[in-house]
Amino acid sequence: MKKFCVLLISVSALLAVSQRLTAQAPDISARQARPTIQIAGEQHNPSSPTGILPVQYKAAYGFNQIPNQGQGQTIALIDAYDDPNIASDLAFYASYFHLAPCNLTVMQLGTIQGQGWDLEESLDVEQACALAPAANIVLVEAASDSFSDLLDAVAAASSAPYNATVVSMSWGGSEFNGEQDYDSYFCNIVNGAGQPVTFVASTGNGGHGTIYPSTSPCVIAAGGTTLILRTATPLPDPLQLNYGVETALSGSGGGVSCCEPEPSWQVEACAMYNPNGYRCVPDISADSNPSPGVPVYDTYGYGGWVQAGGMSAPDWASFLTLVNSLRVSQGKGTLSQADADLYALYYMTNNYSTYFHEITSGNNGGCGLDCDAGPYYNLVTGIGSYQANNLAPAMAADTN
């Protein structure tokens, strides 16, 4: 049986791997980030799981047709504060849903517990376990919810000995002047083994608007949708697809950045929103609505099962971990420009509907075009959600 382990990193060791800022960068020690998880009606049921079960989620999006399960890759999930029950909760979750024991390492960078982050941590690691069960999962618990501590955790995740190739961030905070100076944490990063690293961040759950770090042009910005399964009960054939209807989530963050430049690969997609040279978010999306939500097992703050939704960063990060594993099995390197690769496939008009689910209804506010989902790219759901069974081999085949 695989083992769970918790590692406490000293402050001096952490500082040694996180000195990526310039002396001119604005001070962010007082800026706080917030997790993006939500609970349906503030209700939870400690006795049994409710929501879209792991087998149903995988059948909806085509994960069930991807034979590779993330072997040989490491996915890092960045959160704040310590959840002392996270390893035992994940073990129970995996056992309950008949998953193989997932290989979790917890990098604990501080001693303060809880502070409302434990449910986000549980959601992140449990979704990664369900969608990329053969990958090494590293949960990095930042010492606090300050941007400075969270970015220190980001730096530690891809450094030796963990060497994550995909990093998920289910949090963010208001944009600010000078945020570009911190993009050095995400741009052109290679891990301790020399492999390129992909970063994914949630766009927030407050509706129309933008948050950092999802606005960084070196981060894949993940928005949210509401997924309704075609068939409510699990299907008899484990390889059968069960995608039904998907609409934009009203809380999905999105808009045009105040501060970050628009990357070249996004210019055509975002042209109708007149971004004036600034970054548009989100890039992609997936189910994030707490109703129906997914089941999360958290005994630290909730006593058991919770039905929750938390934007799609850990789900997309898990998907990209599968892609990296496929690529390495084919003798290729890990993804070095995943966001650009996604848009390149999006621009292949004849094949767009093969790789993505187009989200054309719903909104995240009352601001008209900028708040409405619609055909192709929009500022609520990006280029859509994944048809993972088709998108994964396409991204694995990319020359990068």
C-alpha cells in the first residue's frame, strides 16, 4: 500500500528556493488571498456523499476513456494553513469510492491550522486523486493566506525533491498595480529535474471580475460551469460517456485584466471584447457549481461529507498531468506552452467541437456582452470545458 507522509520544511530552506522577486516589486505581505470553494446552501451531510460522484464526473468529461492515469508525474496543489486530517481523509475518500490508494505528500510550511482552508484542501487533493490516481500528489500548505506565503509555496512545489510538472492554485485576490513583477513565479519555470511546469489558477467565485494570479499570462485561468449529467445514475458500461447539459456558472470569475498584457495566442479569441492589449480570463472551464457539486470528505472542519464546488483549477491540473504522463510515455517532454496549445486547438474550427464543450448559455453578471456566455470564446467560460478523451491525445501529440 502506498504511504502518506507529511514533511515540515524549515523557513530557511523555503527561502532558499523562493527568491524570485526583484527589489523593486511591490510589497505583497499584507495582501491576502481567498479560496474559491463554496458549499450548497451551507449544508453538509456527514453520513453519506452527495453530488456528482467521481465515476460520474469521469464519464461526463471522458476521463474514463483515458488509459493513462498520471504515472510518473507530480501534481502540486497550493493552499494555505495546515489540515492535520488531510491524509486520513484522503485515504477514507479513496477507499469509499474504490480508488487505489493515492500517493500524497504534504509539505507543511507553517503550524497554524484550519482558518477556513481545510475544505478547499480536501476538495483539491480528492479531485486530484479521483482524476489522476497514479500521479504523485503534493499538497503544499502555505504558512498563511498572504500572497507572499502562497507564492513561496508555489516556488517550493516545483523545486527538488518534489519537482511538480503541474501546479494548481484554487485561490486568488484582487488585482493590483505591479502584479506583473510576480509573474516570474510562473513564466518559463522548470522544475528541479529540468522539466517545464504548467500553472493553473481559479478565476474566482464572485462573478464578473478578475483576480490574480489567474490573470497572469503565464497561468491557465480556470472558470466554472454547471454540469447536468445526461443520466443521473452511474452507467453500466464504465467506458460510456454521460455528458448532458452544461451552462455558465453565475459565480464564475471572468473579464479583462487591468494590468496584465494580452498574450499573442489570445488576441484573436478575445478581439470582440476590445481588451485594448490586456489579458482576458478565463481560458477554460469545467463544472464548479456546489449544486449539484461533488462530494468532499473533510473531518477537520465539517465532520465528514460535504457537497461543494470550487472552480475547476484542480480538475484541469489533473487533466494536464494525464497529458504530461502520456507525452513522457511517448518520449516527449512535459508541456511547455499548455495555454497556447489549448488555443491552437480551439482555432482549429473544424475540430473545435471534438476537443471542447462549447458553453453558450448563462452569465456571471448583468454587464451584457462581457458577462454573457456565447458561441466560442467568452469571458465567463473561456473556450469551454474539455472532452478529455479527445483533447488529451491531441495535446500529447503536440510537438511543444
